[in-house]
Amino acid sequence: MPDKVLMKGNEAIGEAAIHAGCQCFFGYPITPQTEVAAYMSRRMPKIGRVFLQAESEIAAINMVYGAAGSGVRAMTSSSSPGISLKQEGISYIAGAELPCVIVNIVRGGPGLGGIQPAQSDYFQATKGGGHGDYRLVVLAPSSVQEMVDLVQDAFDIADKYRNPVMVMGDGMLGQMMEPVEFKERKPAQLPSKDEWKADGLKGRKEHHVINSLYLKPEELENQNLKMQKKYAKIKNNEVRYEMYNCEKDVDFVLVAYGTISRICKNAIKLLAEEGINVGLIRPITLWPFPEKAFEEVIDKTKYGFMSVELSCGQMVEDVKLASNGRKPVYFYGRTGGMVPSPNEIADAVKRNIGGAK
Amino acid sequence: MENRIRIFTGHFGSGKTEIAINYALKLNNEGKKVCIADLDIVNPYFCTRDEEKFLNDKGIRVIATPKDLANAELGVIPLETLSVFNDKSYDVVIDVGGDDKGAIALGQFNRYFREENYDMYFVINTLRPETHDVDSIIEYLYEIEAASRLKVNYLVSNTNLSYETTVSQILNGDKIAKEVSKRTGIPIKFTAVREDIASEIKDHEFKIMPIHIFMMPPWRKFEE
């Protein structure tokens, strides 16, 4: 195969998972992520791995629970309504501390919503979704190449911390085509799964048990405290972000993730032509949120920050927490599958910095 | 002599839609009365129907899923599609969804294709991972013929890496397409090349069709 190929985001997710050693894919079709499952259905049997179209999203996530419990790399993918259905399973997987990858190619909501691109699952992904004190690491690529890289990273992060990792992209990222490369990757140093995986006795006397049920409150509290320590470690180690045009003093800083960040870059170029200097913080990890990126620009930005989203301000509270009242925080977004043009974003910037003057 | 009805098929993501739109524009430029039918029931985004206004303004009739239903989760083929077979005053371009799954949409029109000759094109991009060699391309070609119950008459060599395409990639793609042509006996009708690099290919064995790119995410449209 040529070094560089042209792939749709959804296909690239599948191929990246295969490169990462994903042994089992369980899915269920839903627009705009169906091509992930379609790609896996064609590729996985050819290389002797498991593709299974489950009878529902709920079944698919519980199949991931089982496969991950046996120690293999497993993945499922869906889009917003389907991810809602998976939440119980995700909570169980987090509770049982199993590594797996969940892909959400987000469409408009709430409810059945629509099939056009959106980012309105931010709360669901970063603040719970399922029940209990758990966290997902949430990775948000903005190009098909970054999707390829982050899906592979997601498997490593999941194994490193024994925690589910979500890769979240809007529908456009799933549907668009870009050149991609599957670069040679150094194998990550990861903890062995021998201590916990439920793959038969293998000469041991005690069974490994995969479980998230604790009959003694002391034990459940201990489990929660242990998990909180793990999340603190993730917050320390795994934060990722991109800073764009933030080297010098700026009038304003946009905060945007995923494909909308690319439109923000267009808007920044438009604004520069008018002498308005605007930077961009692009969170790559949505959880842990890149608070330290804000430290780098908090004193440099004259009028503060603006969260730009394909949702109704779901990221605003994280931007506010990160800027901690030191600079104003504004919001601009479109929803329902409507995607703003660079001009619309530039106008929103001008409105807000005009107001701040 | 070309047949009145041209059908563009190929592997998912091979570039059928771009070529179909460009082909419709070419026929339009030749002064023909043109209709383009979007039968893509596979793709939810980046479809011919997205360019409906532009094409209408050029005087090209667009038959596509009605706007109200374009975002329904199942592809819808409008009843109006039948008119491309009945109204013979039109030169017709049919944009079909990718793979055998997309080609199924053609099957229902089989009785019309038996009554009138057609040109069916099979679009090849050798920089798509699943059609990077001769065997895999031929596998897709036969699957599409079986699903559509139609025969491919021409190959279109459309090797590209979107905005990163180089001339050497195009020439290499042509080599593979030529081998497909040799093995199947289906001639190559033209090589499609992005319009901004088309002049870089000289004295080419196949006809060059410069194409303008329409299917772009918003930030690339802005950069154009």
C-alpha cells in the first residue's frame, strides 16, 4: 500500500484501530459514523480479528466490556443517540477499570436530533454521561491525520491507566476525506494485563474476576479513592492542546476544538487583515481540560476569551474555570448541524471586543 | 458517439461526485440540455445535492432527494428520477453512491437500461487503501456490476490525494488503471486531474479532464 492514502475520517478510525492492535470491534450502524463499522466489517475478518454487528448499541458496549475484561484491545463506535445508549456500559467499564476505546462521531441533538455535524455531547463526554464518580479521557482530533494518531494513542492511554478513552469528533470529521499516513510507532511501555485479565486460570489457583459491584461500603469508597488518584495522575500527565497565534500579546483568544477550530483559524486570518490580533487555544484533550494553556495567555489577552462551539455553550464553564474570573469569557456557537463561516466568527469577535472597550 | 445517459460508479470515495458534477458542467458548456441525478444513497454529507443551487444557476437540472428529506437517515431516491429515462431531450449524468451498496440504487431502473444504451463509467483512485492494486480494483468493479445489473463501459483514472496530489501519483495511478483495462478489456476514457495542476501533464496517453473541486469542508472553501 502507498505511504499516504486518501481516507474518510470514519475509515481512518477503523484502520487506526487495526494498526493499534484492536482485536475486537463491536458496533451498530448510525449516521454519521456507519462507515467505521462498514470498514471494520470488511477488514477485520480478512486479518483474523473479530467484527461483530451487535443487536443494539447497549449490546455492543457490553461486548466491549467482556472483550476488554479478557485483556484484548476492544473498541466500539457510534454517534450521539447511540452513545447515550452506551452510558450504562461505559460506567460499568470505568468501574471495573477496563481499558477500551469508544468513538463518538457527534451529530445534532437532543433526542434523535439530526445527522449533521455537532459538538453537543461535550457535557456527556467530559462530565459523566453514566453514573458514578468516573472520568473518561476524551480526545478531540481536528483532522483525519490527527484522528489516526489519536485513535492509536487512545488504546495506549486506556491500557496505561486501565480506563475507557473516548475519541470524539463531529460528523464532518467522520465524513470528510483527507490524506493520511500510518506512521511507524514506537511500541509504548505499558503495564502487563496478566494481573487482572479474566482469560482462564492459566495455572493460577484463583480466578480473576471482573466486577464493579462492591457489597461493603468501605471497599467501594476505597475503590473510588483509588480511581480518584488515577484521575489526578491522568490530569497531570495527559493534557494536550495546541496554541495558535498566541506567541505575542493578543486582543482576544478563541477556544475551539475539532473541525470548528479550523474555521476559527480562517477567522483569525480575516481579523488579522483588519489589524485585530486573535489567538486560539485548541483543546485536544477535552478531559483533562487544558487549564495550563490558559495560564500561558491569561496576561496576554486584552479582552479575554471566546468559546466557539457547534453547541450551546457547553465548554464555556470549563473556559471560565480555567480563566478563573481573571478575564471575561464570551461564547459563540451554532447548533443543529449549522456550521458557522469564518466571517460569522470574525463578526462575533468584533462584537465582543467592541463591547469590552 | 456518446450515449445520452452517463452513469458514474466506483469505490466509495473514488471521486465519482466530483467527476459527475464536472462532466455535467462539460456537457452544459457544449450547449447541451443537461440533467444530473444524484442517486447517492450512501453518503450523508458532501453530495451533488449540496451544489444544487450552483448547478441550477448554470441551467443544469438537478434531480436529488428533496431538501426536507435530505437528512433522513435512509437515502431517498426521488420519483422524478424516472424522467431522465422518459424525457429524451436531456443529456443525463447519474451520480451513484459508492461500492456495490450504492450501486443497488441502479437496479430498480434496469428495464429502462435494457431499452436504451448507456455509458457506465467506473472511477478509480489508486490512493484509496482498498483500491490500491489491480486485483482489488477489479473485485470492486465486478461487485458493482453485479449489484447494479449493468456493465461498465469505461474506466476513469482519478488517482488523487485531494489537495496533496502530485503529477507522479497521477501517472502511477494511470499505470495501475491501464493494467485494469488490459485485464478487463474495458478502455480508459480519460484521466481526471485537478484543474490547477492539469497543465503540468503533457503528451499524455489518455485524454485529460481538468476538474474543479466542489466537495470541500468550510475552511477549505474559505482558503480557495
